[in-house]
Amino acid sequence: MPQIPENVHELTVGQLSARSGAAVSALHFYEAKGLITSRRTSGNQRRYTRDALRRVAFVRAAQRVGIPLASIREALTRLPEERTPNRDDWARLSEAWRKELDERISKLGRLRDHLTDCIGCGCLSLETCALSNPDDVIGERVTGSRL
């Protein structure tokens, strides 16, 4: 990982990409969504402050656990003076996001369980499937969805 000298206070998009592990296109996307900000040089090149590294790390960590970008942006805008998130911020936000994640995990578990019920014939139709609807007349003659 390339080191950036301490006396450098602004990063190019390439430096931010190399240090954060995020693709340049992802950084442009994050900026378009208001998750990070940059200033433009006289040559119209982006320059990011060093704290953008922490913001990108915050965004990527939240994304990895399934938090939507809209929720991440909302959380970042609630920070005073748009400061960089710290450990306490992450603890508070992750606690708030825990309920949302638990609900999503529960829904995915139910989806998985229902999908398994009908995987035998492959039709994925719980109304006409011979496995899920054994009294179906058409299901007795042929398998899969025919109607």
C-alpha cells in the first residue's frame, strides 16, 4: 500500500483509490451520492482531504454488512459539521442498524426455507407445483409449470 507523506494534506483520486482499496469509479460514485467531497484544482482535478480515507472506510464497512447507501449518507449528514466518523459514531450507528439487519436476515431465512420447499421440480410455483400442491390434477399428469 503506497504511503503518503505526512506533509501532503490533499490526495488525488488515484492516491485515495490506492490507499482505500476503492476503485476510482466507486470514489466518483460516492462523491456523486454525497458520501465524500472534493475540491477542484484550477486544472479541474479532484483533491480530497486526508479524512476522506476514513469516510471511504466507513462507507465500505457499512456496505459490506448490507447497509444501503441512502442510510449511510443519512448517517454521515447527521454528524456535526460533516466531520469524519469515529469509533463512537460507528458503535452508535451499528447499534441502530442492527435491528434492520436482523429483520433482513429473518426475511432471507424465510425466503430460503420456502424456496427449498419447491426446489424438486424447479417450477418455483407454489400454487401449481406437484410438491407443494399434491392434489393438483395437472400436477399428477406432468411435473413443472404447464399453464
